[in-house]
Amino acid sequence: MPLMFLNGTAMSGMADHHLVGDAPLVAKTRTAPRYRFWAVNAGDARSAGAPLGAYPGLEDVGSGGAAVLGEVYDLSWRQLREVLLPGEPPGLELGAIELADGTGSLAMVLRREHTALPCTDITDLASWRDYLHS
């Protein structure tokens, strides 16, 4: 079954965690320090600490990034394909990332053409929860 790194609203205790279903949590961890972290569609109107319509986005920059906090779940292919992926925003796509321990995982990453989207750099926070509380 695929391992899926989550770093936004599908993490435990957050609004979209139901999309994970009964998939077991494998680890609370960080990515390797090679990612910029963005709040995509971060506008002025805020709801529950986040701008309306805002979502997190990982961008692999190779070096000069940060280790972003998240959770790894052992999803079934069905849960990934039929529940989690259809709930993702259009500015993200399925990709493979490197975790802090050097292993890999699936994750939602920014689409390459994300530069057309309004993005706020939140790399220094490296945590969606911390961004929501800032």
C-alpha cells in the first residue's frame, strides 16, 4: 500500500482528516530540507486562521529549502485514488518526495506552473499548523 506524506488539512485533527479514512499513521516526521513551503491562494479574507481557499504547497528546490513537518499514512490504493486525490486542489499534483530519514513517500506537490497562482512563502514556518496560528 502507498505511503502518503500529508502536510495540510488532511493531517490529524484538521478539517479534511476524514479523507484519510481508517489508514494507519506511520510517522509524524519532516521532509528532507530541500523544499520551499507555500500558502497557495493566500488572500486577505481569513477563515479559522487561514485565508479562504488557501492550501499548502511543497516545491522541491534541491537546496536552500526547509524540512517541512507532516504525517505519513499507509493508505490503500483505493483510498488514495477515489477519496484523497479527488479532494485535492487543482494547484497540486501527486509527486514523490524525500523524507528526513532519506526514504521516499508520495505527497501532493505544487504543479510546475504554480507561478501563475498567488503564493505566500511560509518556508520559515515549515508547518501548516504554525502558519494557521501565526
